[in-house]
Amino acid sequence: MQLKHAFIAAAFALTLGACSDNSQQAAQEAAAKAKAAAEATKAAAQATAQQAQQAAAQAKQAAEQAKSGDMSGAAQTAQQATASGQAAAASAQTTAETAKQGAQDVKDAATQATDAAKKDANGH
């Protein structure tokens, strides 16, 4: 009889271990998704910042050209600044979409981790 209880206890312990592994894995996946989302958003934001800096530098150059009387060069550089500014705006939109998708991915992963932890707490 004691041997039967030992087997039942061992099976129960293995089941509990598997449950905690599930919730631990879900938590690790949520953390990995959060990190990936943060890295993707950071990369997109850096690209946006570089494009905005380029637009600002071109606008400054156009102003200097206009100041020195080079209206043709100023007009051309201003057009380039406009194009760079539009690219920065599009990049900013992409950054926002990347952040939004990342937040949704993290939210979904956190919900899965919470559900797995609840199942563990309730013994399935």
C-alpha cells in the first residue's frame, strides 16, 4: 500500500512539475516578446531620428544657401529636406505601428502566462 502511495505521490509531483514548467515557459516567452518588441521599436525609432536629423540638416543648409544668395541651390536643398521630412514622417508612423504591434504581442503573451499560472494554481 505504501508503494502505491509513493507512485501516486511521484506522479502527482511530476504533474505539478510539468504545470510549473508550462507557466515558467509562458512567462519566459512573454519576457522574450517584450524584449523583442522593445528592440524593434528602438530600431525603428533610431531610423526615424536619423531621417529627421537629415531633414533638419538639409533645411539648415537650404537656409544658408538662401542667405548667401544661392536661390537655386536653396530651392533644391529645400526639396531634399522636404523629401527627408516626409520619409521621417513615414518612418515615425512605422515606429508607432511597430510599438503598437509589440505591445499587443506582449499583452497576448502576458495573458497566456497568467492563464498558465492560474491553471498551475488550480491544479489544471
